[in-house]
Amino acid sequence: MGNNNTIAKLANIFVEHGIYSKNRFASSNCPLRVFQKIYPEDVYSKQIEEFLRYQPEHHSGNGADLPWWGNRYFTDDKGIRIMIVGQDSRTPNGGSVTFYMPLLKDKRRVNELRGIINSYSHWDPFVSFELIKEFFEKCNLNYDFGYVTDAQKVENNWEELFEREIEIVNPDVILCLGNRGLTYLLKTKNPKITKIVDKEDTSLEVHQKALVSMPKKPIIVASLFPSKINTHNTDERERNVISTLDKVIRKLEGMV
């Protein structure tokens, strides 16, 4: 999986939509540029410039959070690649996930990391930061092989974009955080995610209607989005998701 070639392919599927236009990232105070200042040597800091190089200068339509990927995702290194489908924040600061993902994997104390987030009070607050960080740590995610995308980029074209994105990113596992990503992924109006996460095994097989052009069918693991809204009576559901993800990864690694 060559770095520049794969990133160029990924970049080009979004060009016509203009959702990652360069003018959105011109300010030195936007999340992407702040991330690059905090982590200048991170592989993503450099590779995202290759992604943006293909994007149009300006666009008046809706923006979206940039995708984020780990240091070894677009390499030939062996590892289980996990695509995480989150919820689009719909905030105007396009690219906030590029700021928050490095903080989620940062080993510093949560209070210190929360202080960094609060110092950028002009951005919409990340109220679920602690819950998501704890959840990802319980999942034992290998961030080096992680790829994060939002659940809705362009409403009228999302299924096609999503399918093309998955095809290029080529994950082994897709972790869906919330109902919206699962809706697009399975191409069904109501995937009933709460019933899925009530089961011990929250993994799903991709049926023929969904992602029909995919040469490799990734394993889908469904999860509620870790948030204060979903904290009531979700301990068992969370355990189901974490256990399922662990079993799936161990199986793919040939350990079971």
C-alpha cells in the first residue's frame, strides 16, 4: 500500500464535492494547523498536505471533518487496519478530528489533555472526550493502524463516497460509532443498533446489497457512540462491543 499513490486516490474522490477546499484550512488557528504545530513530526502532519494538494482552493458548499489516519496505516507494514466511522460534528472548524485523535491517543493525564482542549474555547466543545478516550483504551486500539472518518460528508452522495472511501482505505474491520454510519454502511433505513449492541456478538456480515463492489468484505462491529446521552444502562453493551472487537482482531491475527 504505497503512501502517496493511495493518499492521492483517496483525495481525488472528494475533489468534485469541494468539502475539503483549501480555504477551510488557511487559518493558523484551525484544528488541523494547531495539530501540526503540536505534533510537527507526526506522519499525518506531512501526509495530509499530500491529501490537500488535490483539493480546490474555494468552495461555498458544506464542509466536513477531514479523515485522520495513523502513522502506519498507509504502509506495507503488517497489522489489522480498523476504520472508525464517527459522527460528523457539523461544526465550521473543518478538521477537528485531526486535532482530537492525537489527544485521544496521548498518554498524558486526562485533565492535562482537557486543559489543552479548553484552551481552544472558540471551537465547539468536545464534551465526550473523556468517555471516548476511555472507550478506545478499553478497546485496546492500535492507533498506528487506525483510520477515522465522519458518518456523513455529502448527504446526497454519501453512499457512493463511503463505498469508494472504504475501497481505497481497505480496512479489515469497520467500527461504527452510532446509528448513522451503520445506516449508510448497510444501506438500510433502520439498522436498530440498540438491539445489535444488546447481543454478546455485535459484529455484522456485509450483505450483498451493501458495498457490492468491494473485493474484500470488512467485518463490521457496531457500537453506540460513547457520549453522556448513551451512558444510561450501557455497561453491558460496551462490554459486548469491546469483547466482539477483541475476538474479531484475534481471529484476523490468527490467534483463535
